[in-house]
Amino acid sequence: MKTVMGFMGYRDWSIKMKLLLMTGMLILGSVFLESYLSYTQYTKDFERQSSEKVQQIIEQVSFNIETYLDELYRLTLFPYRNSTIMASLEEGSPDTELGQLEKRRLIESFLDDMMIYPRKDILRVSIMTDQIYSSARLPTKIVPDDNPETYDWYKRALKTQEYIFVPNDMQPKTNDKVSVFSIVKQLRSIRNTQQIIGVIKADANYDGIVEICDKATMTEDGGLYLLDDRNLSIYSTHSRFQKLAVNAVEPGSRIVDGYLINTATIPKLGWKVVAVNSVSEMNSEALKTRNTAFLFAFASCLFALFVLVLIIRRFLQPLLSIVRLMKEVERGRLDIHFQSARRDEIGYLGAAFNRLVSKISDMLSANTELVKEVYETKLLQKEAHISALYSQIRPHFLFNTLNLISLSMQSGRTEQAIDHINRLSSIMRSMTQGDKDVTLQREIDLLHAYLGIQCSRYEGRLAYSIDIDVSLYAMRIPSFMLQPIVENSIHHGCEKKKEKTSIAIRSERKGDRLWLIVEDDGIGMDAPTLGLLQSKVNASEESADAASATHTGIGLVNVNKRIKARYGSVYGLAIRSELGKGTVVTISLPYDPS
């Protein structure tokens, strides 16, 4: 989410756009979520209701088929209602041909009367005892020979008092193209119920069953199937879902591969009625309703957003005005004022803004005065500091240098006098740099000028060497950083020592640290004197000022203060000294190789 917001520049959006976006997303999300949940619930309810409705339809189909077959069953009971026919069937076959002919006419006349039954799907009724008696609507021969006992259905009928259903594939083979099924029932004597006198067989085509099944309509991408106890098809809309119908065993409903499968049974026959319906087709109207709801929801959201834009624009106008005024304040204008008579939170914010601008204006005025005072104080401090630097060039150094120049000129050493004048001029120009940074090379040139004059003055009692890496020459350092230390070495070393004094100035560096080292072989200092000097150099501001007041170690104190103020407290001066062996002053500075 963070990446998406960053990609869209969300943080740079105005509060108006953010408010519109969040509110719009909330409205759209809630409406679409409600529509989707309603659709999902509606779909589930619709599927459940559709499943119940289809289940009721196929159960009604099952009931109608069972009722239809019951009517055929009742047809096989007609002979029991005619005692004459039953008596004729119980007597057996007459001895004479005339008697046999009269018996046939009697029974077949009765069967003809039965065929007056108004249902046209009943094709034939046959009674099989000592002879085969039948009556048919069409002159077809259902039993092609006089041996019915060779058929399995006949044998089964003689063994049970239940009705026997004979499907088309178990019928005697004839040349008829009409598919028929039969209901077979055992006939017993009414005088002796234990005596079996034959069977009665009613033949019918499948039109009645087809008519019942055709009344049940399924989806276009679906169908209705009627299967017998061997899973053979009695009726089917088409063969596409035959496998699904065969696999449907348990009564009830279930969904398989996007199809609703409903199953009902006909217990007496072991048949089952299977309905297959496409779930998507059943839910097509629900989808249209959902899409329409989504469309209306989207339109409603757009209208709500339009109204929201108008409301937010009016509501945020004062707040946006305050934001514009704040931008003017950022540009430095403090003479602005928020005008509003509102008493709500925005009115309070505007009043607070006015108070804040007024307070800022007062604070800036006071701060200007304070800055002026601080600036003047800093300027005075800087002037005092420069004066301190000037004071480091001791008056007697100037006097001695001028005297040295005068003697050189009187003795005819004009070139030496000119050289001293140039060196003194270089020193005086360096003093004009004040607090400015100079390159290390410029500081080295100053040392050469200063030490050159001092070497002439002491006439062989002073020698010096400068060994600083030339790669450091371009490095910028505070001005007059080395000269006070060298002057201190001459004053406390060479002047108090009759022998020759040497001063060595060198550099060392390691990592991000640079050391500039001033080492002399003067008289040095004992431990108490060294400790006192170190405490003065590293003392606090007040102690340093006290040291300046006594003019003791002022040069070292000022250099140390300037380094620490410029680079930090970890940098500065370190002093080592031993009586009779000399003094080493190390300047620690930061070093950046780049």
C-alpha cells in the first residue's frame, strides 16, 4: 500500500482530494460490498428455492408415473369383476372345438370390452391360461407363438402375486416398430385362491410416460431422465447428461460441475427420475439483477460524489484560505489577517492563526533587536580577538626588528635590510587576515618570514627546519595558528639559553587525523610549570580569560580555543616538556583526504 501511495504521489495531494478519494472509496466499497453480499445471498436462496422447486417437479413426475402405472395395474384386475369370465377360465379347455370356439369368443369379447377403455396408449390385453386370449387396437402379434412359458416374465408372474413390469427390450421380438412395455399379473381362481389359472398381460406404448415427462420443463442447458432399475433409459431429453443421471443414486439434490442434479425414485419399480439444470442458466436473471444493481450503485455513487464535492468545497473553503495565508506568512508577510465570523472549529483555528501571526511578528521584532545586540557583541569580541592577535607580535619584536634593519643599513648590508623589510611586511599583511582561514602554505610562508628575522637577530644561536608534506599545502586552517607557538618556543627557549637552539616544525597524519608538531630543544619546563601551563591552555572560558589578563601563555590559550571552537573539543593542543631537554607542542586537526 505504501508503494502504491508513493507512486501516485498521494502525500502531495491536497486534503480536498484525499477527502474525496477516501469518501468515494468508502461509498463505492460499501455499496458494491452490500450489492455483492445481497447477490450472493440471493443466489444461495434462489438456488435453494430452485432446487426445492425442481425436486417438487420430479417428485410430482414420479408420483404421476406411479399413478399412471397403478391404472394399468387396476386394468389387470378387471377379470375378477366378471364371474362368468372367471368361471370360464377356471373350467379349463372344452373337449370339442365348438366349445373351445365359444370360450374364445366369450373371453376375447370381454377383452374387447376392456379395450374400450379411453386411454389410447394401451395397445393390447392378453390372458394366458390353457390358451392365449387377446384383444388389441392394432392387428399385431405380441406373442409370436403359443409357448409363453418360455419367457422369463411369464415364469416370474407364476411365482409371485406382485405386478411384473416388462420393458420393451424384454418383449417378444416382433416386426412392430412401436416400443411397448407390459404389466403382467398372476391370475388365481376365485373358488380356490391357491390355484393359479394363468396370467393377464396389459401392453402399452410409452406415450403416457413421455407425456408426463414432457410436462416437466428444465433449463435449455439441462434435461430430464427416467431410468429403470437397470439404469436403462426409459425417457431422456438428450444424451448429453446421461452419465450424470446414471451416477445420481441418492434422492435429493446436489451440484456437480456447475449443474444442479435432482433425483426422485419410484419405489415400486426401482425407477428414478433425474433432473439436470445449469446453475449459471438458473442464475442468469440474478446476474442481470446484480449487474443492474451495480450500475445503479455506481450511478448513485457518482451523484453522491458530485454532491460531496460541492459540500467539501464549501466546507473547506475557510480552511484552504487559512492555508493560503500560511503560505504568505512563509514568504515573510506578517501583515495579513484571517477574516471570518465562524464560531466552529475552523473559526477557532482562524482566530488562533491570527494570534500566532501577531505573536510571530512581535517575536521577530524582539529577535531583531536581540540579534543586533548579539551581532554588536560578536563584533566587539572579534575586534578584541584581533587585538589579541596583534598583541602576540610583541612590541619589542617590532622594535628589535626595526633596530636590526637600521643596523644592517648602517653597516652597508642593504640587501639584508631589504630582506628583513620584506619579511616584516609579509608578517604585517598576514595580520590583516584576522579570523579568516588561510592555506597551510600561507602559514608556512609566515613562519619562514618570522623565523628568518629571528635567525638574523640571534646571529647563529637559532636554527629551524620545516618538514610538512607538500600535499597538505592546500589545506585551509585558521590564520596565525603556528606563529604563536613558534614565538613561544623562541621566547622561552632561545632567549634563556646561551647555546644554540633548534626549532623543528613537521607534520604527521593517520586516518582522519592530522598532527602539526612544533618541537624545540630549549631549556624546557619542570613538572609544576608544565602542569600550570597545561591547565591554563585547557581551562574553561573564564579561566582562559584570566590567563589572558595575566598575559601568561595567551598565545597557546587563544590557539587552543580557536581550534576547539572551529573543529570540536576532541581537537586542540597537547604540550609535553622536560626541564633541560625542550618542549613539544602538538596541534591536532581533522583531516579529509578528499
